Amino acid sequence: MPEIDVRLVDVTKRFGPDVVAVDHINLEVRDGEFFSLLGPSGCGKTTTLRMIGGFEEPTSGLIELQGQDVTWLPPYRRNVNTVFQNYALFPHLSIYENVAFGLRRRKVPDQEVRRRVSEMLELVELPGYEKRRPSQLSGGQAQRVALARALINRPAVLLLDEPLGALDLKLRKQMQIELKRIQQEVGITFIYVTHDQEEAMTMSDRIAVMNRGHYEQLGTPEELYERPTTRFVAGFLGVSNMLRGERLGEDGGYAVVQVVGGARVRVPRERLNGRAAVEVGVRPEKIRLLSAGAPAAEQLNRLDGRILDASYMGVSTQYIVRVADEANLTVYEQNVERTEEGSLHRPGEMVSLAWTPEHTFVIHEGTGGDAGNAG
């Protein structure tokens, strides 16, 4: 098992008597991983990061860095560095001196400073920029300099608070790739705060999806997307089709669940945990649209409905399908077979929605209230 670099034990942060920003959170971040705290504004992710960095004191609980209790230590006594959204570069210093700042404070010999600054600028792909000032850099270049300055002291953990938020979309996507590359090269634990689910999924080894001061689910990007366990996670990480249902029995290795209009779908049995009333879901891109009455493989889940809307989205077409006059489901169909006449299916057309039972996930009602159930 990898060593634990950061451990939070029952950490709570209150602001005054009525505001609970972080609510008894338990968390373990492994050595060398890219770990993200993902969630909407006000969910507690930045407050959690600031407590790890020492910029906020917890109301209660324990914070450990590499096995050392740092709960009440100031930032300068913790082996962490932080990169903020505004970069906080010194405008009056050259790029060389900005990057060298931490080493200068520690009175590292000049020869060692030159070597390590050169290494850092190579790492962030900015060699030759030593004499420039921050005002002469683009947003992406300034972000790289801020990274170099934070990494040159070789912290055990690097904290990143929405560092790409000020960049335009194209540059943000480029920097996501660069950040992951840099993290893999240096092997330092990154803890990253963001509200952007695509950003978190692109870079992270594991993600804690936060809501109302705790995390509702923790796992790899694939686990969270393919098998969300709460309605909040299912909705925050992309689009989900949700159907309430009642377990009827079993069919082989599957549980049979009755959903809208009396239709029956099959779900991997272990995902229901023995419950009778459930809520099942399927992602829009997992569903295939078939013409009404068209044959489908016997093992597929199948619902019949009527197309309400078809919207061209470039790489795919989005369909809204009304099922049993009770639920509207979203379907994404790739445009690889699109004809010159337009949508393959048109509003008003009767269709069947088919997907494999393994693509059905199950919502665990009430999950997420206990933030301490995962590490």
C-alpha cells in the first residue's frame, strides 16, 4: 500500500455559531497521487485545502502530513506549498528571481540556486525566460512560473486552489495536460481544488466529490462516472437519466427492477445491496436508439418512448425521449452514421432505448451524510 501523505481525521471548520464549512471530514491522500477536491461553490473544498496548508485552523479534528500532527502549525512550518488562482508573482522581480525566491530565503548557495532554477524552468518549458518580468508573460506562462516557484523547494505536498480558473478554455485544456505531466515527472503529491468536473477527471488519480461540507463519494474518475452512488454525484459529473423502481426478483446474476410504465430493467445484483425500493440510472451515451419494433439482443435493457426533441451538437445529436408519459430521458448518439437529411431520428418518432445491464448504476438513498466511510 502507498504511504499516506495527508490524513484528515474528523476535521470540522465552523465560522461563527451557524456556518459549518467543513463537517467532520475524514480523508487520506496517498503519496505521489494527483488528488482533487471537486464540488460547487460553498461546498467546503477550498476551506479544506486552506486547513491542510495552515491558512485556516480547524474548529476540531486532526491534520497529519507524512505522519506528523500539523493541526496547529503555521504554514511556514509545514512541508507544503500553495499555488493560488492569481499566481501571486512578484511584479518587480525577474522570472529568475521569482522562481529562486524560496531558495534565497533559505540561503541556498548561488550555484545551487542557478542549477535548480534552470531545472525548474526546463520542467515547465520556459527556458530562456529568466530575465523577463511577470508583466511580459501570458496567463499560461505566469501559471507555469508560479508552479516552478512552488515546486523548487521540493515540498512533500503541493496545494492548488483553482489555479486554471483565470485562463481561457483552450489554454485551460492545454494546462490540464501540462499539470499532469509535471506532477508525474516530479512525483510530488498534488491536492487540487476545482469546481470543473472535466478538469478534475482529466488530471486526477482520485477525486472526492464534495457537497455541504463533506464528500459524498470518493474514487477514481471512472468509478465516480460509471458508478455514482448518490444523486448529487450522478448529476454533478455529467448528465444522468434517473428512474425510480421496485425490485421484483432475480434473473441469473441480475436483479429485476420495475420502472416507469411497468417496464422491467436488469441491474447487476450486487449493486442493490438487498434493497427493494431503488433509484437506477444510466448515462445518455450508453443508450442506443432503435426504431420502434426493431429487434434487440435479448440481454439488453429496453424502454419504449417518443422523441420530443433532437438537437445537433457537432460530435453527437442529443435526443429527449418521453417514456411511458412519465419520464424524459436524454440520449447522446454519435454522428458517425448521420445522413445528409439531418437527424437519424425525428421528433414525434416512436423509438426503443436499449443498453446493457452493466451500464446501469444504483443510487443509494442517504449516502453521503457520513464523510468518514472512505479513505
